Amino acid sequence: FATNPWRSLLPEFFVAFNNCTHLGCEVTSAEVDERGVGFECPCHQSLYDYAGRVVRGAAAPTNLEIPRYTFVARTTLRLESESS
């Protein structure tokens, strides 16, 4: 699901759970720098790019989780259950 470079169905919309994969703290938007960082965990400073991929050397072991979803209108989406 969403296995393209931007990890989303449409490049202009990014959908992810905002829990750090290290200890579950809520990630926040970060200042863009030369590494392309888009999100940061305030607990242990794990960094993620704008596609939710963990930046090398971070405490977080994996990328942000992307839920399954579909667009029901141009700017409206529906989250799908795991069993869908």
C-alpha cells in the first residue's frame, strides 16, 4: 500500500499516524533542512522525512505507520480497517 516515493496515494497529501515508532510520542512538524526533515519526535529527537521515513541514526527503529485509506472526494478520505 502506498509504496511510491512519497508513501501516499496522492503526492500532495501525506497521511500517517503521528506516533514515533520508538516509544509512541507524538511527532510534530520540523523545520526543513538539508536532510529533508519533515517531522521530529520531541521525546528523543528521532527525525522523519516528509514521507515519514526515519532518518538514519535516529532512536526510532522504523518509518511512521501509514494507515490504509481511500479518497472519497478530492480532499476527503476514509480510513480503512485492517481487515478490509
